[in-house]
Amino acid sequence: MEKNRCTWANPHNPLYVQYHDEEWGVPVHDDARLFEMLILESFQAGLSWECVLNKREAFRRAFDGFDLDTVCAYDEAKLQALQADAGIIRNRLKIRAAVRNAIIFRSMQQEWGSFDRYLWHWTGGQVVYETGKSSSPLSDAIAKDLKKRGMTFVGTVIIYAYLQAVGVISSHEPGCFLYQEDRTCI
């Protein structure tokens, strides 16, 4: 029996179905995973998530498994190699932003003890339940703070998608088998 899913989850793409069913909206507290998703979401700017997801394994290979210290140390030769890698989205500005954002991510880890602490402090460690949005006052505030710190490709829409992806915001649609109402109000 076929499960009812969010309308955006392309039922003809097994990667997308698996992502929807097993990852999207699940709270993430691992900094390595939070870093990977931040970089992948920044590559989504102007594109579909499905496009990025289909290239995810190529991104993992190209970005050395998203090892933070390795990405922070990328030199000009590595940036040129990434721009030549047909397996990923070869946008020069996004590639350079990934390295810059990695360095800032690492400094935020040092400041907060972990990026997880930074990210989840915005909601007091609680999941926000809302659907039908592409931005919110929460994503506005986080995007503004990340930009102030020097990150790029972290506008409010990208950050909202990121917050959904890592489970800070639960946005499964009513009718989806994973939909949950806000339990903090009960």
C-alpha cells in the first residue's frame, strides 16, 4: 500500500522518496551532518532540492565527505578542481561560499561549543511545527545573523529550507503519513 506523502516528494524518484521518509524533518544534532546540509542547501539557491539531492553523492566525493577541517583548508587549486567537476553544481560563487561558510561554521563551533548549540538555541531546543511557508521570522533572524557573521548564500528562504531539512521546523503536510501537529500546544 502506497503511503501518502508531502506533495513535493516526487514519487518517481526513489532518492527523493527515501529522503522524504527518512531524513527531511528529522531533528539533527550532529555538527558534521548540520554542516553537510548547510552546504547542500546553499547550492540549492535558484535550483530545486531534487537537483541537489540527485548530485549528493557526487558532492560528498568532491567535498571530501564534507570533512569540515578539509573544506576549510581548500586552496585555489581545489576550488578550480571543484569548478571543473561535472558531477556537482559548478557555480563558482557557490563553491567559494562553501569554503568561506565552512570557516565561519568552524568559528561558530568554537564560540558556541557546537553548531548544534547555536542552531537549536533559536527555538530553545524545541521543534517548530508549521506548514505552507518558505520563510518565517525565525529564518529571517538566523539568516540575518549568519550574514552578519560573513556567510553567503544563506538568505531567509535557504535557511528556512535548511531548518526544515534538519528538523528544527517540522513541515510535513497534513495528509502526509509523517505529519505531526504542534504537540507543545496540547
